[in-house]
Amino acid sequence: MADLSAFPITKRWPAANPDVIQLYSFPTPNGVKVSIALEELGLDYEPHKVTLADEDVKSDAFLSLNPNNKIPAIIDPNGPDGAPVGLFESGAILIYLAEKTGKLMGQTATDNAHTIQWLMFQMGGVGPMFGQLGFFAKFAGAEIEDPRPRERYINEAKRLLAVMEKQMEGKDWITGEFSIADIAIVPWLNGLDFYGVKDTLGWDDHPNVVAWHKRFYARPAVEKGKNIPARD
């Protein structure tokens, strides 16, 4: 049985089975990237619900694994150097899991490079920009009378959707083959409905993106992973 005692987080969220990957997360667009990837890869794991409340993500226990106080994070008891390894940042975790299994990164070094390219597109563009749009459309920023912040992120979200619409022409998946890049991006597209901005962004004017979104959520592993850990 693996010894995870070096990770203080396991005292607050104990591992029932320390021999499998421990997932500390919540079903947000960033969080479900990892649960979906774990399901798609067929890896055994144990989910622990870490809410977005300060009492969880800013607790000493969680900060001991992720000093940036954001979900998700993992501990892999079977790390690459023969010892458990802890990781945070969803994109880094996706790359780690894909490299661990040799899956969801494409067949060649060129495929690998293109997959990471589109993963970074999500990490550097889609996630931050859609997240800011959500803040100004649904949350506290919606109360700001000055329209310029909201317009900035609406325009940038439209631009990013146009990039994806063009890239998805004639493709089922963003690199041509299902990969961690799709797993990274599409949950953020789902977030647009939660933010109530699909009509504002002209969602239906992007048929390639709409079809991609539907195709993604029709996958059994995605259907299972999209609500892990369960909110309730």
C-alpha cells in the first residue's frame, strides 16, 4: 500500500485507497478536465470534493499541495521516479496523465506538438477570457455600470469562438484526433451556457463549434466525468 503521509492534504481528505490517483477537485470547467481525462484514460482514481470556498481552497491542507489555491490537484502514488508525486494546474496534469499512459497526445511528435499548442490556446486564451466574461456577465462585475470591461471580454470571446470555428472546419476534433486539447477546451464552451452569454456571442452562428460541443458530450467517459466530484 502506498504511503501518502508526506502529503498533509491527506489528513483532511483521507485516501480510502492510497494506491490509486487522488483527485482534489470540483466540477468547474477547469476541474472536470482532469476527471474526464481520468475516465477517458481508464485510470483508477479517488475523487475528493474541494469546494471553491476559502475554507477549502485556502486551507493549510489544500495549500500544502497547491500553493496557488485553485482546483484541481492530484497525487499519483505511482510517480515517474518510483515515488508519489503531487501536481497542480489542470493543463500540467493533463499533459502528465497523457504522457503517463501514452494516450490522448496523438501518434507522432508532430501530433504531440499540435496537441500542446491547442491546450495552451485554452490555458492562455479561452479559460482566462471566458472566465472574465463570466465575471462581468453573471457575477459581481455585472453590477458595474461602465460597459467597457464587459464589451472587452464579449469581443475577445467572439474572436476566440471564430478561431475555433475555423479550426473545426472538416474535423471531428480540434487536432483531427481526440486529445487532451479537446478535454481542455470544450468544458469552457459548456460554461458559456452557465454564464448566460451564448446568445450574446452568437453561439448558433458557429455550427462547427456547436457540433464539436455535442460530439464531446456524447462520449460516455465525458458524461461520467463531467460531474466528478459530485456537487451534492
